[in-house]
Amino acid sequence: MKLRFLCVTHAQELKVNTNKAIKSCQDGFDTGRFYNDSSQWKEAIPHLGCAFETADILLSHSAIDKEVSCDWLAGSAQLLAVNLSNLQYVSQAEYIIQIAINRLEKQLYHYPHHALWMGNYLDPLYAQLKSYVAKPVKGHHVLGSHRESVSLMH
């Protein structure tokens, strides 16, 4: 399954416009956090998903501090996963955390000197993933089959 939050056109625009990507990531996270804090999880998900995907784009930009980008990626992934889990979409929450872990581990592989601070982001993600894997399957919802893509595009 592939969750998708940014449309192709918007993602392409953010890849070439760093300032717009930074603003989009911050705005998406702040809006998502607002809805999360108000227990409006369904409303939070598209905003946090956009922030998460934008943070991934920013991690590829050389103009952005890598630790800041990793912080944004991990933070948006964690809050997005919490909101998915709150709506009983546990497998999707697990999927988001796994994507974030894979992306940060890939970053660490290419930049081993990031190990000095990467644990600050990977360790909480590992713990969160472990909590989802340990949860009972009873009552969790699946957004589509493994073969289809679920889009919540912005």
C-alpha cells in the first residue's frame, strides 16, 4: 500500500522551490498539530501527511540543514502515525513510521557522521513502531488492499 498526500504537480513544485517547501512543511505540521491537539484526527491527517512528504523532499535539498530536515521528517511521521492510530488505522501508522525509519537509515548510510545525532530521531521511531507491532489486530481498519494506493492529496 502507498499512502499519498501531495499531488505530483505540488511535489515537483516543492522540489524546485526550497522556500515554498519550508513554508509548506511548517504550515502543514502546525495545522496538523492544531487539529491533533483538538482531537480532530481525521482533519489532521492530510496536513501532517503533506508535512511528512515535504520533509522528505527537504531532506534531499543541500541548502537545508540535515538535522533540521530529519527532525521535521521524524516529528511529522510520529504525529501522523498517532493520528492514524487514533482512528484505528494501525497498519497505516506502522507503514508511515517504517517509511520514516527507512529514510533516516538511508540518510545515515550515506552520511555516517550523522550517527552523532541520528539516534535522537531513530530511537523514538523504533519505539513507536514496536508499539504498533505489539498492538492486537482486533478492531484495526485497513484503508484499501495492499495493491491499491490511498490518496489524500493536497
